[in-house]
Amino acid sequence: MANLDLFDRISRRIEKFRDDMVDLQMRLCAIPAIAPSSGGEGEAKKADFLIDYLKANGFVDIALIKAPDLDAPDGYRPNVLAYYRGQNSTRTVWIMTHTDVVPPGELSLWRGNPFKAWVEKGRVYGRGVEDNQQDMVASLFAVKALKAEGIVPNCDIGIAIVADEETGSRKGIDYVLQNHKVFRRQDLIIVPDAGNETGTMIEVAEKSILWLKFKTLGKQSHGSMPEKGINSFKAASFFITALNDLYKIYPSRDKLFDPPVSTFEPTKKEPNVPNVNTIPGEDVFYMDSRILPDYKVQDVEKTIRTIAASIERRFKVKIHAEVQQKAPAAPPTSAQAPVVLALRRAVKAVYAKQARAMGIGGGTVAAVFRRAGFPAACWSKLDETAHQPNEYSLIDNMVGDAKVFAHVFLQD
Ligand SMILES: [Zn+2]
């Protein structure tokens, strides 16, 4: 941080924007932006509102990138880019957030109208207020504060507000990356769409996801005559036990992750026979594997097939494996990447906390950047109420995160 006074000024300015930030949250919340595939109309209205807002607040070179989508009433999904120009344009610090929200779910679980945000004890409640408006609003006001103080940062600031994050990003950031050369290797890309309560998690890596459904086929018979059938449930149980060897076969540890190992867990179980005195001829269970990025998912699948084959031979059953979800991990962002170091400095200054680079077990939208070769980092301070009834954002988090972004903007 070159200039502490400067940052103090910005911090005070952001504090003064507190009520305006809550107001913007409420206005955004009132425009439900649910994906067509989730029964909504998409994000066009919300994007139009934001474009007007960006224009009125000094952002320049505002672009609307329309990803075609015949299921959306307007025929497209909107991706909005805007800049606040710095002293030179060799590098851009990007904050990317998303407009779309998930459906409210069971309305009786909400204490109010999910699309009419309300404030209670320092929190804003409503669908989308945390995911992802908290940091969308924070990023906009971080820039607004610079402008209000007449500060021109060294580098450009880019605001990317994209669609379709909740349903796969193909009409969102994925479309932007494939069709427009907007981002550059040297840019800092922050995706405030994952984090923890203390603001100490900078997400840089993820495990691969492999969900499998196993159907074990034996032969049904009377419970008193097991030798006349083949007990699929018993074979599947031996199979589950054998699958536990995956922990020994893939033992790597990586301190970035919590837990630091690959995990292979049997999870869902479908009912087999309804009565006690029948030997089940068919058994179905599922496994959720989270695999460290140094292992190839195909290798794990091959090992699983080998284990299945040995159970098939031993019990004379057939085992069908069906992929329910397979998402190979993106190449991790280095824990020493400039974006990580910048966030660590900013979190230290604003929240007085030591943030660290971490990996998580599921995917985030930052993976789309990483696959395209951009070292993006996910960071945010949040209570993780996304997708739940009575989703809320701590107003202190929204204001604090705005300061973190401003701090990053002001770093050299
Ligand atoms: Zn999100």
C-alpha cells in the first residue's frame, strides 16, 4: 500500500455509502434473475438496470455481450463489462460477479418476500443478496468511492457482471471468454463468489468431482433359499468395502485442501426389496469422489472398473457404473499469484486477518477462467447462506469487502 492516508479516505467514503449500498441491494433484489432452465426469465432486466446504473456512475466503455439463448424471452443472456480507467492500461484488476439467482424454493420457509429485500439486525435478507449481490454492490461502490475522492488508480479497473453462473456458465463467462478477447494474462481476476465467515479463504484450487451410480445385478430368490439366487446387496456391500481401498491407492496429500486428501465415499442408497424375506436381485448405490488435481479422473475410473470386475467374478454379479457427474479440476492458481498476494494484503489491512490460499472440494466459476489460462482467485467474506431460505448478507461484510476491493485497486 503506497499511501495509507489515501486508503483511510477511501474507507471513510465507503462507510458513508452504507445506506446507498443497502438501497442498491434492495433494488437489485426486486428484479428476479432466474435462469430459463430454472423456470425464470433470465437476467436481461437486471442487466439493463445495471447498465443504466453504470452509466450514471461514471463507468466507461460499457459493453453488453449477448449470449444467444432461445429459451430466454429476449433471446439472449446478458454479460456486462465496464471500466474505470486508471493512469495506464497495461493491466486491469477485474471483479467478476453474476446477476443470476437461484429460485427461492419453498416459500413458507421464508420470513418475508424473497424478492422484496428487508433489513434486520445489520443484515439484508432476500434471494441473491449474498449470492452474488453482496460483492457486486461492494465492487461498484469501491469504484464509486475512488471516483468520489477523485482518485485515479495506477491500473484499469474492470467490472464484469455475467449471466448463467448458477446453471453452468455456458451463456455467461464461458461465452465471454470464448468470443471476446477481454482478459489478459497480466490482469488480476477476483471472483467474489466463495469464501468463509472470517474472510480468510482465498480459493485457488479445486478437486475433481466424480459421482457414480452403481447398479449391481444378481438374482432374486426366496430369503430361505439364498443358494437359488445371487444376493446383489451382499455383493454390493463387499464392493463398497473394496472401494475403500481407493484411499490407499490414491494417498496423495495437499495442504491447500481441507481435507488434504482425495475422498471416495458411498452416499445415496436406493431401496431394494420391500420385504425381509426376499434375496434382492438388484442393488443401487452411489459414490461421491472428490479427487486431488494431481490425479487423473480417468485413472480413478479405470481402477474402479478393475475393482468392480473382481467383485463380478467373485459373486457372479454384473455391476453397471454410470457417471452422474464428472468435472475434472481446472489447473490451480498459484498460491503466489499476484492476485492472491494482493488479496492477502487487502484482507490484512481491512479485516486484520491473515488470509491464505486454499483448495475446495467443489467447483467454482473461477475454474472457467483457470481452464482458459487466467489465474483467477475466489475470495469474499460471507456467512454462506447462498441458495437457502432467508438468504442474507451482513451489511458489514458488504461494506468491508468494498474496502478490500478498493485496497486492491490502490496497490501498485
Ligand atoms: Zn454465486
